[in-house]
Amino acid sequence: MTRVRRVVGICLALVLVPVAALMLFVVLFDWNLLRPTINTQVSEALHRPFAINGDLRLVWRREEGENGWHAWVPWPHLSAEQLVLGNPEWAEGETFVSLDRVALRLAPLPLLWKTVQIPYIELGAPKANLQRLADGRANWTFDLGDENTDDAPSPWTLDIGSIAFDEGQITLNDQSLNSAFEVQVTQLGAPLAFSDVVGKQRAERVPASEALAYAFAWTAKGRYKGQPLNGNGKLGGLLALHDAEVPFPLQADIRAGATRIVLAGTLTDPKNLGELDLQLSLSGSSLGHLYGLTGVILPETPAYATDGRLIARLHDEGGARFRYQGFSGRIGDSDIQGDLEFVAGEPRPKLSGTLVSNQLRFADLAPLIGADSNAEKKERGASSRQPADRVLPVEEFQTDRWQAMDADVRFTGKRIVHSEALPISDLSTRLLLDAGVLSLDPLRFGVAGGTLDSLIHLDGSRTPLQGRARLNARGFKLKQLFPTFEPMQTSLGELNGDADLRGQGNSVAALLGTANGDLKMVINDGAVSRGLMEIAGLNVGNYLVNRLFGDEEVQINCALADLGFKNGLMTTRLAVVDTENAIIRVDGTADFAKERLDMDITPASKGLRIFSLRSPLYVQGSFKNPSAGVQVTPLALRGAGMVLLGVTLAPAAGVLALVAPSGDQPDQCGPLLKQLQGNR
């Protein structure tokens, strides 16, 4: 028996002594002796200088808070201080990443099945200096040598649980984005509940939101894509990389140039940048500024502000998908609401959705074509200015952006506020952008009880831009068109018209300055006076009406116009106004390229009424400052009478299709057309 005990004791000693010696070695070994070897091996593997300049330590201890057998098994705890990873040779500065301290715990048992499991890593004061050159080289990418695709995959796997840090600093200098900024991250004094930031109602839609809290605050300062950047916000605590279902709280308030972005919500699966669910508010001096920040093409507008819910699926099958749902806000003095979706797909990203405005101020549409004032242009940050002597907008369309994105957006303005004197009731359109070709098809206005149907087609894929506009005005009721002009309120007359114009150039001024096409218009049964001209703000018209009719209201039986455009020069093929006292003919040109007028207005008296006017009138000068006066040549010497009104059959027939009375409306233009054709 004694011999057996002795053998057992020897066997135990043979087992326990090496284990004890190994444990004693692990406990007493100075791990700092391995630092030179570790530094050399890591530097060679990463092709970067790497160094652990501080203490390197391995300690075995049981975990507090563990249950069951885990509470009795000691876990290895590794810590290292003053770690530095250098930059590649081409980068500025010596340091890429530095840490005051790294501490982690390693699960020993998973090593038996070739799994390196690190449940927890703590980083002390991490600092990262990120750089990217214009040629695409970035110091956060590593040259690890050629990979041998014939080698079998490693049987070892890495499983990292959570990462925590106390405070950190990130600097970025990205020449490809023209961006450079610094981000500071610090701990909050105490965790801040998720619902305290986003509100209880919004927090309820996030799973397990009661367990979410913000633990860190951050600030950012610098520039982004050339614009000044300032921001601050909050982040969640432990980053649960191993659990893709745990949402990570985010909050930010960022100002980039004249744009402000405020968001609060969560990022799901932060390890892979999975899905965002944010309450997003946007505001700024113009929606057009968002292109430089987001790549989304939006029109130039007055100052705006919107608020809605942004849901982003960053790894969707067709490309990252962003949905701005149920947003509402204002653009200028107009309200706006709707839903938009942006898909970063191929061959181009696409924006689609529906927008509605219950009350749209017509002036808020002016920046779309550069027709806002210079003061408003300055406020929204436009670089161009409208010359003082020009009327047509010269601000160029930014066609270089049009090929960066496609779009299919429907817009409805339920009520348009223009002025009390000229009501435009509503607007609806479908905006299509495809490979640089922009179309508004249809673009429909409700005007004075009638409709203005139009198609706008701008081919920005060609240089210069090629444009076409087709417009059809039908059923404009004159008494609604001029609601404050009392003599018109008994009128049954209407305005009808057609236009088909083509031009080229990157602005409204350039398109009209090269326009070719036709414009036809008919007014049936109206009235005119100095008062009407004053309502319309037409000083030249006021002068002409005073010369022709004095201060009296005069009934208009019919007004016809058939105008031709060739290379921006508009010519009056037929322009006649038939009043109760006279027939008035307008001849001349309007040069849209030079913005110059040259018109003659020749009246012919009806019956025995004697005109005080003995000579024709003229309108000349610029669009901005036209002038009117009396021709020097007496009317009698110019051959006054109905023969002056003789026109060819084609122009008269060209406007005949627009004469379409209905109901009790009298046909005043049909007889005039016959009379004109009879005086050929």
C-alpha cells in the first residue's frame, strides 16, 4: 500500500510540478522581454513601424460576475501601454494610430477548437490620423503582400465581442473629398437614456429601446467637401460587434456651409454598417447645396427646412437604399411634404417619390430658372448675378450634375399664391431625369378657370443644352384673370393660345435668345383701360392705352396674335386688336438675344368716330426699359384704313383653331378673321 501511494505521489508530482512550473513561469515571466520580438514581427507583417513602448503584461484571474464553472476558471488578461503604429512613407507625419493603453481578456477554452475569442477590448485614449491622397492612396489600407489563392483557408477564427474606450481623437485629411476635420470623443458624465434624446414616442418604435443609452459625446470641426464643418453629438456605449440585432444609438447636429443636419436614432449591425433608422431634419439656404454633401441632385430654392424619418438599408441588393418618409417642412414661404427614396444603384443612382404643397408661393419657384433677385441669389449662395439691364434670367443650369443621377418625382401644388390680381390656382408635374435629359412631362397649371398644359424637355447631355417647350393655354376666363378689374367681370371672354419653341443654351436667356418656333394667341370679348394697365404694372401699356382711348374703358371684341421665332428674333406675322371703336394692328420684332423691341402700333377708326391720334405709335428700346411714342409720319400719309390690316391667309388661318366659343360665349373673333382674309 505504501508502495502504491509512493507511485501515485510520484505520478502526481510528474504532472503537477510542470504545471506549477508553467504557471509560475507565466506569473513571474517578464513579458516585456518579448516586446522587441513582437514589435519586429508586427512591423514586418504590416510593412509599417509598430512599437509597444510601455509595459506589456499578462495576468490570470477569475472574472467577477461570471456564473457556474466560469467563475472558477482563471481568464488571461493582456494589457499593453503606449502603442504606436506608424504611417507609410508617403503620408505626412510619423504616426497613424496611437493608444495610451490596450486591455483585453482572452477566453482560453475556445482555443481548443481553434477560436480566438476576445469577449472584451478596452482602448485607452485612441488617436487616429487618417489620410487619403487625390490618387486614392489611403493610410488606412495595408500592404499585406500577395495572397496565395491556392492555400487552404486558415482553420482559426477570430471572435471579438465588445470594444470600449474612454475618449479618443480622429483627424481626417482626404484630398479626394477636399475634406479635413478633427473629431473628439469624450465620455458623458452619466449615461443618457435613448428616449431622453429622441422622445418617448419615437423611442417606442425601436426594439429594446429602454435598454439603449448614450455614453459618449463628440465634436467635429474642419471642412467637408470644401465647406466649413462644425458638429456635435452623442454615441452609444459598448459597441456590440458580435450582436447584429442590437441597435447602436446615434445623435448629431452638423453644420456644413449653409446647411444644417440634425439627426437622432440608431444604427443596426454597426460592424457591417447595416441599417439606419433616424429622425432627420434638414435646413439651409438652398436645397441645391445638398448635392455637394450627399450627391443627391435637388433644385435651387429659397431657404428651406424639413423634418422626417430616414430609413437606410446600406447593403440592399440593388444598392444602398435611403427612404425619407413622411417628411414635412417649408421652402421659402411654401409648405412641402412627401416621401422620397434614393437608391445608389447602377448605372446611376435614382431619386423617386411624391411631393405635395398645400399652399405654394409662386415666387418660391423663381430660383428654379434663376429668376429670383440678386439679393435672393446672394442669400442662397449663387455665384452668378443678374445684370441690371437684362430681364431674362442668365443664371446657368448646372447640367454637369444631371448625368450623376436619375429621377422620377411627382409634384403637386394644390394652391398657388401669386397675387390677388393674377390667380394661378394649382400646379402638377412629373419630373423625369434620365442620363442627363430633364423633362417636365406634363407641367400643368390651373389658371383663371382654365388650364396651361406644357411639356418642357431639356437635353443636358449635349453641349450646348438643347431645349424644347410646348404650351397649350385653354379656357383662361378673363374675368378671373383680372378679378380686380370691374369692367371685365361681365365679360364671357376667354384667352386661348399655343406655343412650340426650340432653343439651345444653358440658361433661360440663352434658350430664348436662340429660339425657333411659333406662338399663337386669341382673346375673345374683353375690356381694356388705363386702370387695367396700372393693375398689370405696364407703364408702356398705360401710355399706349391713354393715347389710343384716353381714360375710358374700351371693349375688346377680339385680339389675335400669330408670332414667329427664328434664332431668337420674334416677328409679328399677325397681331390685331378689334375694339368697339377701332381696329389696331401691331407690326415689328422683339429680339430675345439682345432684349430689344421695335414695334409699330397702327389704329384704324371705325365708322364716324374721330380719333385724336393722327399718327401711329411705336414701342422701342430694351425689355428692361422700353419707351413709347408717336411716329413722326402722319397716319394719313401711311395709308390709313382697313387696307392696312390686310394679311395673308396663312397667319389668319393659323389662329382659327384657337377660336372655339362654347355655351353662351359670343364669337367675336370669327367675323374678324373673315374680314382680315377678305382684305388680302
